[in-house]
Amino acid sequence: MARRVYFAFHYQREIWRVNQVRNSNVVEGFDEAGFIDSSLWEEAKKKGDEAIKRLIDNGLKNTTVTVVLIGAETSNREYVDYEINQSWKKGNGLIGVFIHNLENQSGKTDVKGDDPFVKLGYEGIKTYDWVNDDGYENLGNWVDAAYDRAQKRQKK
């Protein structure tokens, strides 16, 4: 079953790697849900913190799973923390996908970043590596499993 997915990531540093995931067309609705256009992001930044949070909150509407694409600095990003916390409150399924093994525009991989879920105190959130765990073949299954775990969490 198709899930509406929100993707959280460090835009400035990871957009090249993120676009490789985006262009894989593994998850339906990537363009409609959870991929905020850079021009919208820049405009919200000019308006301040609350405008950015509104943009994120609007992006999360009608989504059921949040996928955090984890690069070298993702766990240090204030708005990624906000996206994770809001996703949890909303009841979205959550997973992390490490993207540091994807090559950037210069053909280089990066260092593995810290798990943002551990930093925020969320236990039991599954993480995967896009390259080593074959995200191209498995992302849809990971998303479905995250949705199922969220449903169980909400029933408790």
C-alpha cells in the first residue's frame, strides 16, 4: 500500500544525495509529500523561525511516515529535530536512512553522521543504510514497516 512520506534532511549539505533517493521513484508521492522546494524554504527563512515551522507543519499534513535522510551533519540540524518531534507527535512512522555512502556531485562519499533519534531520546527507531541495505529495493518495505510500528504505538 502506498504511504504518504515526508522526507527530512539537511538541505544545504545533502541535496545531491537526497535527489538520488528522490529520483529513484521508490516511494509514491515524493513530489507531493514532504519535499519542500528550495525557493519555498529560502522564502520562509527570510520570514523567520515560525514561518519555517509552518512550512514544515504544512509539509507533514496528510503524511503517515517520516523518513529522515541522515548525512554527516543531519543530527545537528535544529529543523530536522523539529521535523522528527512533530512527526512523533502526529503519530507518523519514523525511520532513518543513512545516505553518506551515496556519492555527491564530485563523486565522493562522506562520513557517517550520528543517529538523530538517539540524540533526541527516541528508542527503537529503525535505521538503514541506503547503499549497504539496498534502499532502492527496500525503501518501500521499510516505510510500510515504520507505518505498522506507528499504528501499534498509537494503540498502546
